[in-house]
Amino acid sequence: MTEPREVMDVDVLFVGGGVASLSGALHLSNLIKEHNKRATEIGEKSLDEIMIAILEKGPYPGSHGISGAVMDPGPLKELIPDFLEKDAPLEGEVKKESIYFLTKNRKIKLPLNLMPSSLNPLDNHGNYVVSMSRMNEWLAGLVEENGADIFPGFSGTEVLYDGDRVIGVRTGDKGIAADGNKKGNFEPGIDLHAKVTIFGEGARGSLVKTLIRRFNLDTQKNPPGFEVGVKEVWKIPEGRIQPGEVIHTMGYPLKSNTFGGGFIYGMKNNMICLGQLTSLDYGDPFLDPHREFQKLKLHPMVKRLLKDGKLTQYGAKTVPVGGYFSVPKLTFEGGLIIGDSANLFNSQKIKGIHIAMRSGMLAAETIFKCLVRGDFSGSQLENYQTAIMNSKEVNDLYKARNFHQTMVKGLFKGLFISGIQYVLGGRIIRSRLEAISDHLHLKKVAELYGTDSPADDRKGDVKYDGKLTFDKETDVYYSGSTHEEDQPAHLKILDLDICYTKCADHFQNPCVRFCPANVYEMEIDEDTGKKTMKLNFSNCVHCKTCDVKDPFENIQWVPPEGGGGPKYTMM
Ligand SMILES: Cc1cc2nc3c(=O)[nH]c(=O)nc-3n(C[C@H](O)[C@H](O)[C@H](O)COP(=O)(O)OP(=O)(O)OC[C@H]3O[C@@H](n4cnc5c(N)ncnc54)[C@H](O)[C@@H]3O)c2cc1C
Ligand code: SF4
């Protein structure tokens, strides 16, 4: 029997309460306010009681916001010109920055700061170090002041259609037990109907995946590519790094056939954040992005910085790095895609916040015109696609259009080609370099190691001391992540047999390593040797790595009961 559900009508619905949606909702409510003021003055019709709603799966605004982050403030200055007076939670303006190439014990400072900024994609002078969770919390306050409604603790779990038109989303049921039965506190999800639904679910959006499939939005596009960022925030002794100081690293601990790099950013009150991005097109099934990040902290430069410091928060998340050619079509009847869900991330500059903001703002401008005209047809919504593709931010993305693809050729060759490409605005390799999905890059253990059971040191394993380096369980504690335990697991393993056969034989179950939260554990019965996959789903920090990297696409991430997941406050 289908569940009777409440239907709630809103005008504009944002799914996901990240920086893209919050900027969109704020800009739209500002445009409506200005319009109504003008309309009253000249006696025209105003846009009354327009209901804007934002669904966020995290328990409070900002709780699932995680980034580096160095923010290009361009769009923020347009959205909130008085952002300084409004106490934007900025950790510091970037005035000092450096880039190091690391070997295991040494560092080489790269002279990028001697280059003019037009030739240096990592020039951050004038940008700001921020915490995404704090920024989102602050933006959410401004959005609510403007009268929009934010619903934290509610996941969008299903797109609702009328024929081929998106008419809203269904929120997840609450109070379903692990065995699928209803518990005493059962509450059916709500059907939210809207004139337009904007999907800002972040990287690898679970609903956006279904939209892309249904409307073939990725026809003739490259598949998306991702990096996973593993990050910690530390309190360190005074005077070691200034708020706003930026340090980037390349090389150690990642091997030259794996793209990625480290970041260390100075925050206020002697806090720093540090992390490492690892490209998920790596080939080694024993690679563990969390472990590699722990190794970064063992480098003498980083170890010195953290000495006598204290870990205060942990988190992880994927970023979409496929670039310009992986951006799907962004509009369809009834809806739009914004931010990381649209793969709008510039991996050469390591920046997505300002593009997410821009995409939200341009979506808002399109929707505002639809409200004024009373026309939400697909052809009106397509104005957003034109506007974002013509924006300065996407123009920059176009210049770096083959960056990710060249990096697959290895760090040094990739940096050489992409360096020349950057200087020439992408003019040498003009056309699209093809890419393949991240999960297809994984190599078989025997092919890579010549044996099925390489020794731990060949696999790269390390021991954690609980002071400087932490195992995943300890780190997860610092993410605050919890989920209602008595609910169906939100990690759907489509065919468990694959885990015990093909995946174990060829790749030795890489999920137990690539998950940065120790969600997947392969338990082996000592007597019978029988393997059982154990899912510690309560640990999940919603990074989506498993949805991207499983070699058989055998894991599907779906939103858990709303309100579960990490409780970030300064990521
Ligand atoms: C480690 C790391 C370092 C980074 N460094 C930088 C940097 O230095 N500078 C920079 O500019 N960018 C950086 N980025 C990228 C930047 O953080 C993103 O581009 C930006 O946050 C994208 O914003 P968004 O709103 O599109 O998505 P998100 O910030 O991911 O927000 C999406 C929101 O939607 C919610 N959500 C998802 N699905 C649902 C659903 N079905 N129902 C309800 N809610 C849902 C999520 O909980 C989340 O709150 C970094 C990212 C990472 C992970
Ligand atoms: S289970 Fe998947 S989404 Fe959750 S933390 Fe692990 S890899 Fe990330």
C-alpha cells in the first residue's frame, strides 16, 4: 500500500543547503524585495508571498559543509557588498602563501610567488581563508532573515515528476527500522511540489545522478572525475602560522602516478586546517587516502607545525574535478542543477566556492524572470544554462578544460603540459581530451604487485600514534558523525556476491581502504575462513568516495534518515 503523504506547495525549492543553494536563495529573495519596493513606488504588481524552501540533510545549516578553503570573494562581493560589516566569518585574507614540493624528509619551495599572478593558477592574494561550515551557517542566517524557509534534517530522496516535468521532491521517511518495518516514531516523508526545483546536492548528488540518467544530460560529455579531500582542524601553539596564510604541497606522500596535494591554511585563534586531496583515478587498490594524509603529517615540515597541537575536527568529502567537458546539461523541464552537483569546480585553481555561488546567483536571476513572467517553461529555464556558460567563472574553467585529463599522464608530465596550457589560456590542446570513469582506473593486485599478497610495507601501511596520526575510528569521532542505528543502511551493496568473489580476488576489497571512515570491514571467520562484509554505516561522513570508486559500481550511496551524518562546525 502506498503511504498517504502530506503535499506541500512552494514556489521555489532548493535541494541541498550548501553555498550554491544558500547564495541562490539569498539572491532570489533580494531580487524579489527590490522588485516589490519598485513595484509599490510605481504602482505595479508585486511578487507577494513567494515561498522559497531549502532542504538540507544535515542536522543544522553548515553541519555538512566542508571545504579547504581559500575562497575567491568575487561573487560574494556582488551578493553581499557589505559582507565585512555583516561579520562574514572570514578566517583571514591571504597575504602570505607558499608551495612546496615534498620528498619523504625534504621540501623544495617552488618559486611560483615570483611569477605574475596571470601565470600562476595558485595565486591567492586577496582571497580569504574560510570554513565552509561557518560560511554556510552565516549565509543561512541571512537567508532566513529574508523570509526563506530552511528545513535542516530533511533529505530529498526521490524526484517527483509529472510526465517528463520535475515537480519537486519527496523527503525521506523517518522511523523505519533496519528490517524495513515502521517503528513507533514513524513519520512518512512529505511531497514538496514547486514551480521550479534547483538541485544543489554537492559532488555526486544522489538525486542529480538519477536526473542525469533520465534526461541524458551527459550526452557527449566526459564522465565526471573526483578527488577525495581528507581534512583535520588543529589548535596549535601561538605564532606558528598567521590567519590567512596558505601553504600548498605536492609530491610526498603521493606517488608520481597519483595526482593530488596537501593544503595547510591558517585560521583565527591559532587554529589551522590541513588536508590532502587525492585524485580518485588512482590505480593501486591498496591506496588509502586517509592513510596517505596521515603520512603527510609525518613529514618534518608538517610535524614541526603540529608539535604540541591538538586535533579538534575531522572530515572528508569528494570534489568534482572532471572540469569543463564533464559539466552536464544543467536545465530540464521544471529544474536546474547548480554548484558541485553540476561539476562546476576549477581543479587547476582548487576552487569551487565562488563558482557555486555564481551558479546559485545566476539560477536565481533566471527564476526571478520566470516569476515576473509567470512562465517556468523549459525554454525560460535554459537562460540559466546560457548565463552560467558565459560567466567569467566558467570562462576560467574553459581555459583549464583539459587540466584533469593531462594529470592522468603522471604528475610531472601533467604539470608541464598543464602549465603551458594555463599560460596560453588552453590554446595548445583545444579540443576535448577524453577521460574514463574513476572506478575503471583501478588495477588488479596481481597485475600491479606480481603477487596476490604483498607485504604491508609494499602496500604502504603505517602505524598510528594517537597524537599526530590517527586511525579512522578516532578521526570519525572528531567528525561527530552519528546515524540512527536502527534504520536500513544507506550504503546499498547491489550484489554482495561480487564482494566475496571478483572484488576480493582481483582487488582485495578496496572499499575497506578508500572509505575514510572505516564503514566497510571484511570480517573473516578464523575457523571457516568465511568472509562477511560488515557495514559500520553510522561512521559515514557522506563523502561519496564509495559511490565513485567501487570497481564494479556495486555501492550506491543514498541519503540516510535526515539529520544523520557529520556535525561539522569549523570545516
Ligand atoms: C577538501 C576540500 C577542499 C576544497 N578546497 C576548496 C578551496 O580551497 N577553495 C574553493 O573555492 N573550493 C574548495 N573546495 C570545493 C568547494 O567546497 C565546493 O566547490 C563547494 O562547497 C560547492 O558548494 P555546493 O553548495 O555546490 O555543494 P556542497 O557544499 O557540497 O553542499 C551541498 C549540500 O547539500 C546537502 N545535500 C546533498 N544531498 C542532499 C539531499 N538529497 N537532500 C538534502 N540535502 C542534501 C549536503 O548535506 C550539503 O550540505 C574544496 C572541497 C573539498 C571537499
Ligand atoms: S561509506 Fe562511502 S560515503 Fe560514507 S564515508 Fe565511506 S566512502 Fe564516504
